[in-house]
Amino acid sequence: MARGESKLIIKDKSRLVRSVIFSVVFWLAACFCTAETIYVDVNGPNDPGTGSFNDPFQRIESAIDSAQSYDIVIVAPGHYRPLSSTGIDFNGKAITVRSTDPNDRQIVGATIVDSNGTEAEPRRGFYFHNNEGADSILNGFTIINGHQPNGGGIYCFFAAPTITNCIIADNTAGSYGGGINCFSASPKISNCIITNNTAAYNGGGIYCFSASPNVTDCVITSNTAGRYGGAVASSYGSITSCTIGNNIADSNGGGLYNCNCSISNCIFLNNTNHAIYESYSLDVQTVTYCLFYDNPDGDWYDNETLSTIIGADAINSLPEANDIIDADPLLKPDGYHLQVTSPCVNAGDPLADYNSQADIDNQRRMLYGRIDIGADEVLSIAGDFEPDGDVDAVDIAVVSEHWLQNGPDTTGNINGDNIVNFSDFVLLAQNWMKVQKDISDLNQDGIVNFNDFGVLAYYWMENVCSQPHWCQGSDLDNSGYVDFTDLMTFAASWLSE
């Protein structure tokens, strides 16, 4: 072959490569540019509707059927019952199905997929079984009253969807996975509240079979398993920054059972029959920067020594565990928000990267230079870096130590402009010697008295409280309601200063 011909061929190959790259980029851009928004409202004017803003579909399934890759389905508040007993099906599509505002717990609580399933007439919330990946996103729903043999609320079968900002509650599995069942699946589950779910056998909250879910920033509480794993059973994935409490297993592992996974920054509180139970077949990989407290039958059952382990010193002696603490986490009445003086504050893993995470309230992590343990990140007084409830000389020392340092998570950066400078010092000075008020001091005058009672009485039985103000603070447990739970909390602080 002549030298000139070789150059021509190389030139043509280069042109071909550029053409292929351009075609791929153009195709991807076309996919994203043509993505549509499809609307759903159970109270829409027409049945079934067309999916437009003014003429929404009345059923979520209709919107999914009409959706193409990367479309967004926005569902208005209301009650939706799945048409199929197996649950609402994404049909393998890379789409987002979300509520109108997944970051607003009030909206999430009002956008309800209610299966109304029973043992005689089983029905679940959602079903992923067509190789859905991370681009199949379920965001911002309350999923309740599912009842199926496997996966009462959600069933992931050979799928890896993203499930985020959901409340998964009061679902039942006749066998495995009351809240979520993962069969050869690896979903990403984040910022969810998984509570009051029941499995007759294993995995009251989440059950896994040959599955590796990544569970982050979730509250997993008050779930029940008839045998093993009240909260989570048999996971090969990871569990990070979760609060796992008040779960029950009638046999073993009220918290976690038989989980060959990495666990970090988690609270284990009041789980029966061991917070972590290693069976004969599987050990946990690592457990780091976690808090164990008041687990009545023991914190950990160790497969190697066939013994119950109780307390931080004993757990830290295990080769797979380090930086464990055992103290009252000082949770607020809702069972997962931290008090400002909690030992979990600034006690999480100091080295890992949490920039992409948000806590259970969708507030960014590492507000004060180090992540908190559990699902909640404490918002303290601006300038209280310890935080210990007041702004004092120790906090000035923190600003001085980090003066002119920059970065998104730099300790001392109060105003969020990524640099510690005079602007932060001014904010600290404004709060100098300020003390964290009692949450029942609703008018912030330094004492809980009849003036505060008048505020609570004004909002009494209000049922639409939401962040950031929570009905001027009267919704003390941030439940969305001002009720007797708030009144009892208020009474406990009467006349405190």
C-alpha cells in the first residue's frame, strides 16, 4: 500500500470516529430535549384524561403507559389505588414518577398509593421487574396498605430502580419483605421512612434474596418480622446514615439479620433479639461510627464466638467494627430527629464524602464539619459549631482555626459561601452567647408559659403543618399535626427557662 493511501485511510477513520461520536451525542441530546412532562390527578376533569396540565390523567398507570424514556410523570396529591394486584409497573422505562414536591413531607404525605390489599385480595404499591435501572425513579410518595406474599409495598425483581423521599408504611407480606422485597435486585433507597410494615417470615422493613440494595439516610422503625430481620434481612448491600429503631423479630435480628453488608453512621435503638444478628452463614462486612442503645436482648450476636455482644467496648473489640458508641441518642419525640445535645452530633465518619447526600429532611449533610450519626442532621444555632446549645469562646476558636479556608463543607463557614471570612464572623457575633431555646418556648422569650400555650392553642388540631415553620413551632414532633403528642411534650417543659 502506498504511503499516501495509508494517510487517506487514517484520515477517513478519524472522520468516521468523529461522525460516530457526533451521532451518539446528537441522539442523547435529542432524547433529553424531547423529554416531556406528563400530569396525573385523580380528581382531573376527564377520565382517563390526556396527561396535559389542564387535562391530567386520572391514573398513574395511564401516564406510565404513554411515557417515553426520560419523561417525568408528576402526580398531584390524592389517593391512588393500583389497577393491578401486582402493583404499578414501570414496564422497564427510564422515567421519573414523582409527587408535585418530593422535598415537602406534607405533599409526600398527601400523595398516597393505597393498595387496600388483604390476604383474600392481595395488592401492592409498585412492581419493578423489567430490568429497571437507576434512571427509573420513584420519588415522593406515601405507599400504604399493600398486602402480597412477597413485597407488600414494593417488589424489586431483577431490577435496580431509585426509590427516594417515600413513606412506606403499614404494608404486609405473607412471606418476605413487608415494606420492600428485593429479589436479585440492587435498588437505591434513600431519604425514606419505612415504618409499621410486617412480614410473616423475614424482613419486616426490607427483605433481600441475593440482593444488594444501597440504603442511605432512611428511618427504619417499628417494623415486625415473624421470624428474622425486623428492619432488614439478608442484604449484601450497604446501609449508611440510617436510624433503625423499635423493630421486632420474633426469632432473631430485630434490627438486621444475616446481612453481609457495610454499615456506617447508623443508630440502633430498642430492637428486639439483637440489633445485629450474624447467622451461621453470613457475617457483616464492617460496622463503623454507629450508636447502639437500649437493645433489650443485646446489641450484636457474633457468629464467630457464638455469643451476645453488649456495649461499645465489646463491639469495638470485634475486627469488623470500630468507632462505636453506646449512649442515649437523645431523639426528639418523633423518634428520629436529634436534639442539639445528642451524642450523635458531629460523631459520624469524618473521612467519607457526603457531598451528594441530604438528611431525612433533605437538608445537606456535614453542616458543622462532620456528619451526624443517624438519618437526621442537626440544625443548631448559627455559629454553634460543637454544637452544645450555645455560641461561646469555643466557637470563636473554630472560626479562627479555619480562617480563610474554603470548600463546601469547611467548618466555620456559616453563610454557605464556601469560605470562612468576616461575613461568618458577623453572623457568629450576632448569636454571641445565645443559647438554644427549649422547643416548647414557641415565642422564644426564654420561658415556657401561657404565652406559648396561646400559640399552641391557636394551632390546636391543625393538620397541614410543614417545614420550615411547623405551625409556628406548635407541631413539636414535626408530624404534620398539632395534637396530644405535642401537648404532652409541651407540658413536660412547662415553666422551664
